[in-house]
Amino acid sequence: MRVLISADMEGISGVVHPAQLSPTGADYARGRMLQTEDVNAAVEGALEGGATEVVVNDSHWVQRNILIEKLHPRARLISGSTKPLGMVQGVEEADVALFIGYHAKYGTPYAVADHTWSADCLADLRIEGRSMGEAGLNAYLCGHFGVPVAMLSGDQSLEAEAKALLPHALVAVVKRARGRWAADCLSLEEARKLIRERASEAVAGAGSLSPLAPPSPCQIEVELVTTEMADRAEAVPGVVREGGRLVRFEGADVVEAFNAFRTVMNVASLHTPF
């Protein structure tokens, strides 16, 4: 059983503030260590559940966060960006995926660091009319390669979002958000025990799971934050403007649509701050 662990940071145990999330933050070094140790707990659980190979894809910010010198010795690390499949790079060679340290989508109340994609231009992402966050988008990408998402970790809002799309996936709730930058956190010992147990159970039972089947062709709608962002986005070939801030486009499959989405994000992010 080959396991891919996609590791973000906002949903990591004990992480509650931007100072822990950004390379310029005063607590970023601690954030990196916390992320690495949550990942190690997931690796241990995956191995206990029957994994024969574990690949960890660093999926946060500049994607060079996980401390390889502290990483579990049985895991390989995909580090750095930009990668063709982004947060799920390596999924094409996996049998099952685990999403560690994930977070809820932009606009979710009581969710640590709620956002959808690492861009200040994005208000909402919809696939075939359904609003979703990074967990949903990445689950569809995994599904394209026939890989089910068996387990996630994060806060209670991430759990609710994931269960709506992936009802059979297990979730380790390591903290309960009380605001965007506040949470009631489990002790690190308890949080990592929970991650390990959920990962073990998820990998052991992965053979009975079906991947989330993405639509084909795949239509994406993107609601941007300002009209200028849409001005820029509609210049991308294949993009149709639907309103002041809403654009849509389509791919033959979810991977093609994902590539178009990243292009739209890159172009819209060049907006004039105001």
C-alpha cells in the first residue's frame, strides 16, 4: 500500500497565528517543527496500518517547510515548488492519500486561517457549481488518478467541510477554532496520538474506499475579490466573465481545469492594491 501524505500547515496541532505560518513570522521555526511532528505521527500510523511506502508532499506556502532532518526515516519528502500537481504531487504513484494540517475554505466562521488557495484574490471556488476549499479540489485531483482520500487532520470546521464531500474519510480534529486566529488545542501528545490512530485505521481500511470521481469535462467558477481581478482574469484564453467578479472556464478533465485555475490565480494576483 503506497501512501501519499499532503501536508499543509494551517490545520497543524498548536498552529493558530500568522506568525507561525510564514517564513517572515517570528514563530515560523516552531510552526515548521509542529508540522513535521504531526506528519511523523501520520507516517507512523500509515506504517502501522500496512503502508509499504510513504511519500510526504510539503504543501504549505513555499513548500519548503518540513524539516527533512527531523522527518520519519521511512518517509520520502517532495519539497519545493512549483509542482505540476501542487499540493498532491506524487498522487499518480499512490494507492491512498492522507491530508494532514488542512483548513476550511475562505469565509467559514470559526475556522483557523480560513482561505481557499494561497492567493489574496480568491473569494470562492466552485466545481460544477459546488463551493469547495483546497480539500475538495485536491480530493478531485486524487480521484482523477483513482486515489481515495482516507483521512484528514485539522480543526472542527475542516472536519465539517471534508465530511460533506468525503463522508467515509476519517478526520483527526486536533483543535477547535474559536475565531480565525484562536483555537482550543489538544495537547501535542494527544493530538499526535489521534493522528496516528486515525492514519492507521484509514490505511488499513483503504481497500474498501472509492475515490471521489471528478466531473469530466470539468467546469470551474472563480469568484474574485475585486472587479479589477476579473478584468485581468478574463484576458486568459478560455475564461468567460459572468459578472463583476465572477469568471468561469472549463477543462477536458480536472487536471486541465486545475492548470487553468492556477493560471487565473496567477494573473488575478497581479492586481493593484487599493
